[in-house]
Amino acid sequence: MLPLPFDLLQKATDFLQVFYEENDLQDLSQRVGQVQDEISATGSYTLTEEELIYGAKIAWRNSNRCIGRLFWKSLKVRDRRAISRAEDIFSDLMEHLDFATNGGKIRSTVSIYPAANSESGEIRILNKQLIRYAGYCLPNGNVVGDPDSVDFTRLCQDLGWESEGTAFDILPVVIQVSDEDPKWFSIPEEKVLRVPISHPEYAWLESMQIQWYAIPVISDMRLEIGGLSFTCAPFNGWYMLTEIAVRNLADAQRYNLLPQLAEKMGLDTKHPRTLWKDKALVVLQEAVLYSFQEKGVAIVDHHSASEQFLEFCNIEQSKGRTVQAEWSWIVPPTAGSTMGVFHRDWGNEILSPNFFYQEHHWQIQPRKEVETKSCPFHHG
């Protein structure tokens, strides 16, 4: 019999108490006894499928940085704890993409693979998102594609991946199982729903050949439920407009499109007081929103998202739960004071279950055959 990890038992007990209370279940003490026996015998324990599903939903409910938590109960949870080979995981991830994309009617989904320290070891997806555009640092310091992906793109190339070198190349998925070397897999084009960006009034915008992908699948975070760590648990919701238009496409350290738009709009960019960035940003937001709607792809504008989050807060209060939120993430990055969330404050305690950031193995301990040098002008 192994020494009893009381910290794990306490976390398991805390979660099971919430699970049983919120679902009006009986025999909590019996279930806690089973878990205690399992931990004593093996050093760990296994969640039932029902516990896993509800735990993942609570993790979304507890996510301090997410404005879209109103819909936490609708999360589709795929229990994939029986899959542990990199090849099988990739194949299943493609099923996740098909299911979650749903022809543009995005379904919030999480796929959960074996917990760390189980027989399969620790499983990691090294990508920030399953779908992400590559970034290439040129000799002159300029970047083609997404500057945030430069280092990871180089890692993929060093692993053997080859690409066309365009501004919108889809990166491969890189999976590492335990101490095995990471393996990369190309995403078939038919699995990626792309949205070309155009504008109903500015026809020239279409000629810029801007695009974005329909679904954000976060793939490098750790899901913690009852003291168990699921290091491979990719999840998605649908996009909020500002994530694409204001951050991904407009940020100076990302695609930095505002100067190009301002030039085509004939704006005076010599001084910030002309508000050229504001004017160009509005047009870019209009374009992204219009394009997603024309393509039939789900997206929420930041004003609607603010209202939805405040509704979530009211519901949680009625249930006797206190919402925890990180203000700087909840308030969208544009038009802040026009939204209700700007004028609210929340505590920022980290609750469990939850999703947590993980350090990137490839940045900390690059394998001897892989170099991950930073571009001197862009640091991802």
C-alpha cells in the first residue's frame, strides 16, 4: 500500500462535494471512500465519466479570463482518456475539429486525453492552438505571417515540416507523449474552415487577401479536476470579434494591418491625434464581423459578449456563487467604457476545477536536434 497523498485526497474530496451537491446526488461519503482506497492503492484515482464531464464544465465556469462563461453548461465533453498514442490523438483531434466547427455553427467542445502520471505518461500538444498561422522571420527582420508564431514555426521546420511560406500557412500539430520525441502532423485543408475578409463598402479590402480561421481551439493549457492534471485537453468556444480584428490582425506585434488599411482609406497617419488608428480599427471590425456572418460562421461582438457576461454574473449570484474574473481580460480591448463590464469589479481568486497555463517544453528544454532561436526583431 502506498503512502496516502492527502493533498490529492483533499482536492478530490472538495471536487466531489461540489459535484454531488450541484447534481443532488446521494452517497458522497461512499464515493469519497472509494477514491481514498484507490489513492491508497495506486497513488492516484480515476474520475467517472459523469464526474469528468461536469468537472470540465465547472472548469469553464471558473475560468477567470473568459467572458463567454454564460454557456458553460452547453460544453460538449469528449472523454478520450483511452487514447494515448500520438497518431491516434491526432486522428481524434481532427474529429474534434469536424464536430466543433459544425459547418460554422460552432459547438463549444473539449477533448480530454489521459491524465498526467498515468500509465501513458504526460501528453502535450505543443501548439498554442490547433489551428494557427505560421510566421517566418526574413533576413531583414520583417516577418511573413504571424510574428507570434515565429519560434514555433522554426521548431516545426527543424522537425521536418515544409511549407509554402505564405502569410496564412496552417501550422502542423505537434504532439509529445511522455519522453518520446515530438511528432508533427499536417492538418488536412478540408478540416480548416477559413473566412476570407471583405467589407460591404470598401471593395479594395478583399484584394488584401486577409483571412482568419473559424474556430479557436486552445491546445496548450492544463485542465485540473479534483487534483488530477489533464495536460492534453484542447478546448474551444467561438470567436469574439475583438479577438480577431483588434488583437490578431491589428496588434502591432501581430499582423499589424492598421497602417495598410489607413493608407487605403486615405487617412492622415502623420500624427496620432487624427485618430487614424481608431478609424481604421472600426473598418477592420466591420469587415471581420461582416465576413463571418456572410460565411455563416458563429462570432459574437464585444457589446453582446459584455451583456452575456453580466447575465452570467447575475445567474451565479442567484445560485449563491461568487464570480471570479480578471478585469483586464474580461473588458474587451476596444470601446471599453461603453460596456457594462467596464464598470464592474470582481475578485480574482483561482478556483478549482480550472484551466491553467503550462510552460512550453520546447522553449525550456529544446531537444538536441532542435534549435529554437528567437528572431532578433520579434520575440513571438
